[in-house]
Amino acid sequence: MTTEERFARALHNTARSWRLAVDRRLKDLGIGQAGWMAIATIAKASEPLSQSELASRLGVENPTVVAMVDRLVKAGLLLRQPSPNDRRIKLLALTAQGEQLYLRVRTEADALRLDLLADIDPALLAQVTTLLELLQQRAEQAG
């Protein structure tokens, strides 16, 4: 196996393992990975997202997001609000309960991140971060 192949495998497996580790930390919250990722994405957005924008940011198809949003709305974590610019578009907003859940998710995710990166050399972490940001940019531009 080439170094490039090892890198691609390690990158994929590390991202998956990281998400699963966060998911294990959050299992007592009663929400799965897709739900907490949607809530975190909405909470971090600089402006309200449409379902299509959420699907794009999560890297999933629109029908998948519709079903997930339906569940989160039913659970009292999200609201669909009409767009002021286009009545056909519904914007997603966290409810107070959704905000509280996001704070718990963020607290647990922050603690896990600190645990996982605790003894990593800061200079190495900075180099790897720069590399990953460059690869993300290239992947997003690739045709």
C-alpha cells in the first residue's frame, strides 16, 4: 500500500471514528449522530439554513434531511419558519430545547476533542490542520 493510499484510508477511518466517539459520548442524550450533526450545523450557521442548505452542509440528499428534520421538529428541537424572501422555502431554527441540547452536545464534543488531542505536539497539530484544510479546499474544487 502506498503512502497516499494509507493516508486516504487513515483520513476516512479517523473522521468516522471521531464521529462515532462523539456519538458514544452523546448516547445518553437520546439523539443519534445525524440529529446532533444537524443541530450543531444549524447552531453554528451565521444565518438560518434552508433544508437544502442543511443537506448540502451535511453531505446528504434532500429527502434524507426532510425525514431527519421532521423527527427533530416532532421532538421539539427545531422549528420550520417561512423565509422572508421566498414563501416556498422554510428556514430551520433551533427551539429553546434545541439550544439546550446543542450546548450539551458542544460541551461533550469539546471535552472529547481535548481528550483526544491532549498530548499531541502543538506544532504537529498545526501542520496537520493546515494540510487537512488544503485537502478540503482541493476536494471541494475537484470536478
